[in-house]
Amino acid sequence: MRQAHILYKDEEAGILTQHDDGSFTFRYHDIWVADDKRPGISLTLPKTRQEYNSEYLFPFFYNMLPEGSNKEVVCTYNRIDRTDYFGLLMVTAKTDSIGAVRVVKIENP
């Protein structure tokens, strides 16, 4: 299992988890959901107390990944398998992302 903090404008909004079977879960923190001033991170992941589950990396996060030659460079430099989307997300979206959302790896969850 691997996990990452999902930050919105540098505030922790929730947790993204990749389970051992390769499936994914995203869950907002309760305090994020309770605060009406805090938005959902995506239209496809609206604020709710329910947990989102998927067999694949959620499209919102997948679309944050580099493509083409940029992906090749990042994978080679960081020794990440091209199909390790979660690993690639944690490397690239912790500091280099378009928009307000960042992904920061949780060490030893």
C-alpha cells in the first residue's frame, strides 16, 4: 500500500491510496468536507464524506502526469517504471503541477 497527501493550495484536503491489488481510494478529510469555504479538488471528485474507489488511477490524477518525451525523461531519471502511474504522480506532482493541487508522498503509512 502506498499513500499520498492531496494538497489544495498547500492545505491538506485528503488522502490518495494505492492498495496492494493496484486499486485506488481517495478520501477527503472530515474537516475539509465540513468547511463550506473549501472546494472539492475536482468536478469528478466532489466534496463528500464517502470514499471514492477505482480499479485505476482516477482520471483527475492521471491527467496530472507528464506525457511523451517528458514522461520518458522523468521515468528514466527517477528509475520509475513507465506503468507506475502512482509513483510517477508522487514524483512529478509534489512540486510541479498546473493548478492548485499537489500530491505529496506519505512515508511509511
